[in-house]
Amino acid sequence: MIILWISTVLSLTLLYRIEASDDKVLYFAGLSPFSGSMEGVGNGILPAVELALEHIKKSKALLNGYELRAIWNDTECDMAIGMRSFFESMASSPTKFMVFGGVCPEVTSPIAESIHLWNIPQLSFADTTPSLSQQDKYPYFYRTVPSESADNVARIRLIKYFNWTSIGTIHQDVSRFSYAQDQLDKEAERNGVNITISASFSDDTKSAIMELKKSHARILVGFFDEIYARNFFCQVFKEGLSDRNYVWILPGWYSDKWWRPTKQIQCTEQEMIKTINGYIATDILPLSSSKELTISGLTASEYERLYEQVRGNNYSRFHGYAYDGVWVMAQVLDKVIDSMELNEIETLQTFKYDDEDLLLRIARALNETKFTGVTGEVYFTAGERIGSQIIRQFQDGRMVKIGEYHSLLKNLDITNDAFRWSGNIPPPYKQLSESSTMQISKSLFFTMVGIATLGILAACCFLVFNMKHRKQRYIKMSSPNINNLIIVGGILAYSCVFLLGLDKAFLSTNEFRVVCVARAWFLCVSFTLAFGAMFCKTWRVYRIFTNVKMKKKVIKDGHLIIMVAVMLVIDAIVLITWQLFDPMHVAKQYLEPKVEEGRDVLIEPIAYACVSNFKNVWLSILYVYKGALMTFGCLLAWSTRHVSIPALNDSKYIGMCVYNVMLLCVCGAALMFMIEDSPNAAFGIISAFIIFCSSLTLGLVFVPKIFELQKNPNANDRVRAVIRSERTPLHSVNDNGKKIEKLTSENNSAEKRLQQCEVEIERLEQKVSALEIDVIPQRDNKNQLPYQHKNVKSEYSDKLTSLATTHSEKVSPLPITVCVEEPTICSISDHGNSNEYLTAQSYIMAVGLHSNDKIVETLGRRCITKTNTIQLDYSLKSEEESTSECDVMISKKNEINTLSKGVLYRSDIAIHSLPVSDSFMDRLQETDILTDSEISCSSLINNDA
């Protein structure tokens, strides 16, 4: 091995000495990779260089008898090896007048940056790196191959050819492609092409692809190497961009079949072809298509045939530029020789690397070079070759030549009908967009309006029912005037559905503005009328049944109407202030664009909405106010939940209504944020919520009343009131479980006895009514009953006495027995245990309160028998007298409290009564003394007792 190395060195030394001894030979240093990843370039251009040297040697017009020869060095496309080869070449003999080569930028760039130290220029035939165009950094670097920046000129010219006015770009984040991207930006700006998106990536291409996807650009220029290209387009397929009408413009120097997936690519070959199908590639023009003779006397096609004969299995797309490069060196040196001879200065044989004058002569000659080569017109501007580019398109799995662009002539030559496009027309430069005014579907509008109309008709039926039966006791006790307000509120709520469905399809801008204002008023007023009136009714029930002091309270319907009116005034103040200081207007809103399915068209929805500068502030005020109102209603409904009076007390139904309304409002508000860009969904959901809430409210308020009248059409004749006490017993249930069982048994026995009495009482009532005699209370004789009818026949009186005595013997003594004459209302309160009941017509025995056996037995016997009767110190006055019945009952309450002082009370006994006269109940309703009480035909003793 050592002997071989020594022999090789000696041979090279001998060769250099022989070469140096020849005075008519000019040498240049050739730098190219002949091994490694780019060996094909070096091996492919050698045949072209040899042909050029041979043709120059045969030419008698150049170099004035000098011969041009090359000394090649293998760079292996490695910077360290390449620099070492360059330094060794410069340090060894013979002297080189130029450096010819530089294929890989990692080798070319450092050599081009330091070449001026040897006062010779560098001429590259294969390095297209755009950054090498920087003359301030590489002042003596020239190349016969056009830079990749020259491809940008061809690309922009092609973009203008198709009238594409905006594009997007994406580049690999390395200096080579970043510089090319910057040059494209400048060229696009000079030609009036807008770059809408400029994305980059290092390793992960997904984020850059997502940026491109959002930009809606359809003409995309890519700057990345072949390895990343495979990964990039596989990711493009995964993101679904292959189904859209994209045009990709890529570098043309990728290898054949570059798109075939490798082990690292998780896409099939068919998927890759589908994704890149139709992409456009721009690259250097390998050989001129002109039939014009070149400087060598051959046409480009003739040269190509010669090259094909000598290249063997080697090929490089740069062979034509290497051929023209050798001719450039020959022409330059020929001009230098001529200028030196003309000025009678030293010849080239005396050139040394410190001769700056020769460098300037060579550089001047390079800038003046212009001839026709096999790659077209060879011409330099600031060291850059003004060349030609080829344009090709990927069609059916192969690249097809489409045309050429000649930079020197600024001519784009496109073959007719060579391009193939999806749909047979060039795609648009951006995603097609169509403006679409969002309108509510007419079918949906008429459906919801039809349902709302049915709701209005139902509300009107409820109104007719309420007015027709307002004199009925059951309806009258439920405040029909307040119920009318609830119905009006429901009708207004149903009307909101019609207003919400009106949009620009039906109205002009001014009309739509009026509708915006009407929507706010109708919604606020309808809510206040419906729920405000219902809450006011509940408030009246709450005030009456929390009246522990038994003071007379008069709460008429007029008071409740005034309360509703105050709520409406608050609504009016807020809405009027809103309209005066921040009036609503119609605004056009651009919603999020969406791609229409089946078409690569971007639909840009436009919606018209009612807006104001501080709309959210005003809505917040209304929400807080209405929310407080609903909270107040919930508290009232909860407080009166134990008052079971269906005719008047709506607490149960109010709770149900409030619960549903709050639930639907919360759900509706959440859904509105999700479907705000869908007018149909928004209108449908809001309308459904309004219809449901209104129908539920009206149904819960009026349907039970309708059913009650159907079940009891004679409710006006017999009315019973039942009130359940919600106070707890003084003794714990756990401590008195046995007592409760005992009381329950006693209660059942008492019920049976009272039922027997009721039958006999009804019979006596009929006989008393037949007498048609005025009844006046009598208190003259203690042996008489506490109250006796005036002018009653003694025989009838005896029968009553006998009846009392008989019952006293057959059954156990009843609790305190009170005999009353006229219909009245009695309110008995004993140490906080409040029970209220209505008494009936004359000679009705009512059940008392006390459970002490001794006092009950004593009082019972004395009342029923004629001896030692205890007289209760009170008198009932007629309806015409000034003193009210309640005042009389208060007096009675005080006397009973005196009699029963120290007795343990049972608070779980309910008090019952029989019907009172119509005239008295009419007076009772007019004065609102007893309101929201349950009127029913229940048994005399409640089962809860």
C-alpha cells in the first residue's frame, strides 16, 4: 500500500513537472464530487468537459495557440475534504488561472468566500444556491447555471400568465430555502402578486400545513428538499388537502420517482400520486431547444447526440452548463491574452497568485462574456447567469414538459393545451368564496308561527273561560282579574315568536330596526305580566296565612294590579333609557366561513343582527331584574307550599313553572353561544323554549280549573274550606308515638259519630228552612240551650232538646259545642295554635280544639243537657249591624282561652264546617277577608288530624 501511494505521488509530480514545462498550456482547478452521494454529478459532467476541451483545441480562433487543461479534485460534497482538496490544488504546481466547479453549497460557499486571496475567480456549473448571489460576500464567484432565484422569475411569470393575483409560500427553515423565499417575496412585490401566507417548518410539517389550510390560498410555492417533500405531501394527504383544488409549484431538481414512499412515510404510492397530481416544477433548462448554432459550431441537439455517445452510464443535468462553462473560460482567457499582448505586458506564464491586475482583467472579461451556448444565451449580470428555465407538470405519474421561460428575452413559451387541470380550467388563485345571507327557513318560520298561533288561540279560550265563569265560586276565589293578566302575558310571549322570525328576507333595514325594538318590549312585558301577576297572587296568600296576630287584612285585586304595574314601569324605564342613550340598530355580521360539501367553495355567511354599543350591559340589567323577580317568586312558592288551596293558591304550579323557565333559560343561553352562527337553529330553539314555557304556565294555571268545574259543576252551591296547619306539635313525634296512635283511633271514632250527627242535622235544616222564621239569639233562661230560635214552637224545641239528650246518652261527650245562629266566620287562636273555620246555618254543632278529657266532658255535658249550662259570653250580631263577625270571634277566642288556660293543645286537628249562605260569601269575596283559601267538599275532620 505504501509503495502504491509513493508511486502515485511520483507520477503526479512527474505529470505536474511535464505539464509545467509546457509554456502553451493553461490550467484550471476542477472541483467536483466523484464519490459520495453526489458522485453522479461529477461523473456526469466529465464527458461534457472533455468534449468542450476537445472542441476548443480544434478551434483556431481562441487562446492564440494556448491549450486549456483541467486538474480535477474530488470534494465528495464534504466541506472538510473539499477545502483540503482546494488548498492542496492551490499549493501545488502548476499555477491555476481559475477554479472550475463547486457543486454542493457546503463546499462551494467557503471556497467562493476565500477565492479572492489567490486573485483568481471561481466559475461553478452546478451550484444553484441562491445565497451565492451575494456579490458583497462572494465578489469573484460566477456560475454558468442559473440560480434558484432565477426560478422565482419564471414562477412569477407563470403566475401572472394564469392571472393568479395571490399565492402562499412554505419553505424549509434552512438558509438555502429561506433566501429563495425572500427573493420570491421581492419578485412577487415587483409584479403585483400578493403573498397571503408564508409558512415555514423545521422538522414537523403539520403546523405549517395547518397554517396553509386556514389561509384558503390555492396557489402554493414550496421550497424544501426531496426528503422533506415526501413527508410533507404525505401529511398533506392526511389533513385532507388532496381533495381540494390546490396547485403546488415546487423545485424541479428532485430525482425521478421522488414521490415514492419510503419506510418512514406512512402513505401509499397511490395516495402520494393523488396528492401531488398536477403539481408544477420549474428547473434549469438542461439544453436549449433552439436550432441555432452555438459557439462550438454545433446545435444543442447535435451536442446532445455527441454527449450521449461518450457519457456511457453517467448522466448529469448540468452537463450542458459544464460544457458552456469550459467555453466561458476559454473566451475569458482569450480576451486576457489579447489585452496583455496589446499592452505589451507580461504573459500568462509569469502569473502569480499575488497578481491583482490579472484578477481584475479576468473578472472584466467574465462580465463582458456573451455567446450562444448549448444551454442558450450565456450572459452574466453581477456574476449571475441570465439563463432559461423549463416548466413541467406532473401528469399521470410522470413529468411532462409544458414550456420554457427565457430570462434574457423575458419570454414565456407555453405549449398549447399542455396543462391538465381538474375541471379542464385553471384553478382559481384562492378558494372560491360566495357570500350567503343567512335567513330563517320559511318552512321553519311558518311551522313555529303556526304553533304559536295555536297557543294564542288556546290563550284566548282560557280568557273566554275565565270571563264566563268569573262568578263561579271556584273561579272567583282564584282572582280572575289577575288571571287575565297572566293570559295577556302568554299571548304577548307567543307573539314574540313571530317577531323573532322576521329578518332581512322579509323587511327593509328601517323596518328591521323597529322589529328589534319590538322584540325587547314584547319579551320583557310578557314575562312581567305572566310571572309577575302569578307571583303577586302568591304574595297575597303568603301575607294572609302568615298573619299570626289575626289582624284583619284586606288585599284586593287592585293592590296586586298596582304591583304588576310597578314592575311594568321598571321595564319601561330600562327599555326607554336603552333606546334613548344607546339605540339599537341593524348590523351586518360576517360569520365563520365554511367549505361547502362537495365543492371547493368557501361560503361566507352574512347575518343581520340587532346590536347596540352597550347591548350586553342593558341585557345584564334586565337579566338581574328578572332573575330577582323569579327568585322572589320561588321564595313565595316555597313559603306557601303547605297551603293546599287549589282554587287560590298556585304555589305548587308556580314552582313548576319557575323551575322549567330557569332550566330552559340556562340551557338556551348555553346553546346560543354554540349555534350563534346558525339562525335556523337559534330561531327554532328560542321559539320552542318560548312556546313551551308559555304553554306550560297557562296550562298549569287554567287546566286544573277547567277539570274542577267539569267534576263539580255545582261548585257555586256548596263550598268548603280546608286549611292545614303547618305548625309542629309541642311534643316530639318520637316521644309521643303511642299518643299519636291513640289520637288517630279517637279521630276515627269521632268521624263516625259526626257523620251520624251530620245526617240528622241536614234533616233538621230542611225543617227549619221550611218554617221561614227569623232567628234571634235568646239568653234569658240558663236552663235553655245557649241559643234558641225566636217564636219556635215548644214541641219543636223539645225535639231539639231531646235530640241533644239522646246523643249525649248514645255517644261520648263531644268537645266544646257551640251553637250559632247566623252564617259567620270564626277564627280561634289558642297560644299560637291557629285554626280557622267557617260555621254553617242555625243549630250546627262544630268541633272544638281542646283535648283535655275533664274539661271536654264537663263543657260537653253542660252544653247538651239543660242543667248548669255554661254560657259563652258573646253574641252574634246580624250582617246589618256595624260590628263585624271577626270582631265577635275575637271576643269568643278570648273567652275560650280563659276557660282553657293551662290545657295542653293539639295543633294537628283541622277545623271543618258546612256551607254558608250565598250573600255572606259574596260579602266575604268583596272585602277580601278570606282569600286564597281552599274551597272543597271534604269531610268534617281532616285525615291529617
